[in-house]
Amino acid sequence: MEILAARSFSLYLIHIPVFFAMHEIWFRLHGTATPSWRRATLYLALAPLALAVVTELNHRLLERPLRDHGKRLAQRFAAQG
């Protein structure tokens, strides 16, 4: 539960772009917005997986480094003041 809580902001930021990307990829691969039952099941299995991967990458490569940079800037500013 702690892992999900730590990544909830990343999940919030990234879920819409992932949804649209998955929809676009689906449409380009299958040529229809209305999938068959089997393809819909595949889509519903792959979408959360893609969301989890992109959320983790966003958290590790953007959110954490930027937060750490902000902490260092705040400490430097506080030390000057």
C-alpha cells in the first residue's frame, strides 16, 4: 500500500496520456474502435500493465529527482537566509 501511496501523484498525472496512447495504438493496430470480446480482454489486461510501467518510470525518472532537487534548493536558500 505504501508503494501505491508514494506513486499516486505520478499515477494521477500519467493516467490520461497512457489512456489516449493505448487507445491510439489500439486503433492503429486493429482499425476499429469497437473491439471483439477477446481483443477487449487483451486491452483490459495490457492497459493497467502499461499504466503501471509508465507510472513507475515517471516516479523514478522525473518526480523523485525533481523533488530531491527542490529539497537541495530549499536547504541552500534556508542556509543563506
